[in-house]
Amino acid sequence: MIRTQIYLTDRQRAKLVIIAQKQGKKQSEIIREAIDRLIDQAGQNEKKTALKEAAGIWKDREDLPDFRALRSEWDR
């Protein structure tokens, strides 16, 4: 692990102490867990953004086959 110094407000520090005591964990562990959640959330947001940007990118293409006709060939 890499040691990192952060500055907390008085309120943040007080709440962090309470949470750590309730969960029986060290404050540093609580902070690492919160950072992991933030990183995961940011990754999910990036995936959602990429999907939204990709939606409909082929809608105006004229060079694609008629997929409905192709699929109807598979129907029995």
C-alpha cells in the first residue's frame, strides 16, 4: 500500500470516527472502502456513457443487410 495524506473537515472526521467504531474497523479501512466504491461507480458510469453514445450508431447505414429478412429465414 501507498501512504497518502488527506485533509478532512471536522464534520467528516467526527462522522468517520463514529462509522469506524460502529463497524469495528480502522478509519483508514473505511476510507479505502469508500474510495473503492467511488472507483466502481465511476467505472459503471463510464460503461453507461459508452453504451448511450453507441446506441443507434448504425441506424442511418444503407450498406447493411435486412436483418429482419435474415432472421425470418431462421424461423421454423
